[in-house]
Amino acid sequence: MAQQQERGCLPCTNCFATVPQDKWYAVESFGRYSHMLQPGLAFAGPDCCGCCISLRSITNRVEQNNVMVQTKTKDNVFITAKVAVQQSVRPENAYDAMYKLANVHAQIDSYVSDVVRSSVPHMTLDESFEKKDDISQAVQQKLEQEMTAYGFQIHKALVTELVPNAEVVQSMNEINKQKRLRDAAIMAAEAEKVKVVKAAEAAADAAQLQ
């Protein structure tokens, strides 16, 4: 959601501008903000070779930030949280979005990292997986409170994935493997036990018949 310098639609002047439907255009007169332009062909103001009038734009589309935060759980497991944040410029606050914040992506990254690193260390690894929705809600509430002042609306913040470090994943896989092997051995022993019992019952029945 970076700002861009724009040019007018006529050569050597910014008097007129063709404003796309998916952008906000701000008009600056000698560097001072003047007004916003509506989509379509718009008159920005009298200009000579771009010296009097300058234009800058910002998109009004919903954009997504993908934030990755490394932190540690209560049981000392390092994990990487992947958070997706969807934001857009509030129509009534396009001026704030352009002139109050230099880098919206970096600001959102900072807020997300702060919330994740203050929440996850109070949870065990299992709890962090169980409470992904709680973490997502905390992130969204924080962003809604802070980003409104900069002219941005937060549509959704979701913790899409929690990834433990490779050693932990390997250990968890090994534990699951051993558990499955143990369950298989128990089932095989139970099956053998049933076979022995049935054979004994059959032998007893045959002895009674004799």
C-alpha cells in the first residue's frame, strides 16, 4: 500500500488527471495539500510544467500483509507464527493514510509482532494451537485500535499457521510413530490372545463331545 507520485494526463502539465476507480489522488499546490480528486477525468488546478501542481496516490483496494513472527512458548519451544492481515484505506480518512504514515506494512508488522510475542509465551505449545482464534482476535483488536488513527480499516487478522522448529517437529513425529507402533503391538497381542482363547474353547468343546 505504498504511495506513488502521479502525472497528469496531458504532456508537461498536471492540470488534468485521469483518476482510476481503485485509487485516491491527492492534489498538492506548491507542496501543500489542496484536495482529493474523484475517479474519472478531473481538473487538478492551473499548472505550468508540473511546477505548481503535484499529484500523489494510494490504492483503495483491500491489501494483505503476511507477517511472520518468531517467539517462544511457555514450555520453551520456538515457533514461527504466520499472520495474515487484510487492510484498506478508510474513504473518509484518505488524507491521514497518505500523510500520517510512511510505511503501513512496517507499522502493521510491529503491532502484530508485539501482540504475538506478548501472548504466546504464556501458552504451552499445545495451548497455542488450541487458542489460535484467541491470538487472532487479540491481533485484530490491537490493529483496529491503533491503525484507525492513520486512516486504515482492518478487515481481518488471522493466525494462519504455527510452525515449531524442525527439531520439535521431528520429535513430535517420532512420538506419534512410537505411539502408533505401540498401539499396533497391543492390537496384535489382543488378536493373538483371542486366537488362543478360541482355540482352548474349541478343544474343550471337542473333549466334551468325546
